Amino acid sequence: QVPQPLGASIDLHFEAAPRPFPTQANPIMIHEIFSNLIDNAIRYNNAGGSVVIRLFDDQGRHVVDVEDDGPGIPAAERDKVFTRFYRLSRDQSRVGSGLGLAIVQSFAATLNAEISMSAGANDRGLRVRVSFI
């Protein structure tokens, strides 16, 4: 994943406590979930933007946030982007099939994880949160 942010002039940050982050999950599904989310955060960001991947615990759950400071997804469309082949009208000229987030949601459901979206810090960009039980 590193060459893409370098080529896109995106700063990539990783934040986690220096401790194990155990989960009993299929590593292929975990890889697909986070490679899709990180790829989207980079691809749909602005040149010079940043992406932060954050691991932490919240009320007994292991949580991973992927947050960017790009244009985000309007609140009215956040549920729609998990539908297969759905793409925002502003992104029709970009490369993509509209399957990535549908795959993410399907794999997360298989792993009993919850996915939510919200605006990023200071109401900029997008924060996608994956919470594992």
C-alpha cells in the first residue's frame, strides 16, 4: 500500500497503543476489508491530504478507524455506498467498479464486525469505523 500514497502525495499515519491487538478472524477477509478501506481513503482524497489508521479498544471491542481528510461522502449517501455497483455521481469518471465497499460490508458481517461511517475530524473527510466483538 505504500507506493500508492507516495504517488498520490498522501501522508499515511498509523496510530496504535504498543500492545497486541488480538482478533480471531480470517486473515484474508481482514486484509480485504482494510486494503479496500485504505485504498479508498487514498484514491478519493485530495493531493497533499492525509489518511490515519487508528487501532484502539472501545467498551470491550477492538476498533479500527480509517480516516481521511478528502471530500468525504455526503451523509445521505453513506448507506448507499455499500450497495453493489453504487458510485457517487462525482466519481463516475474515476476508475472503479463500485464493489469495494459491498465486499467490505459482506466480510465484516461474516466476521460479526460492525461498520459505520461519519465525517472525519473537524467535519472534514470520512471516518470509516470497523468494530470487532
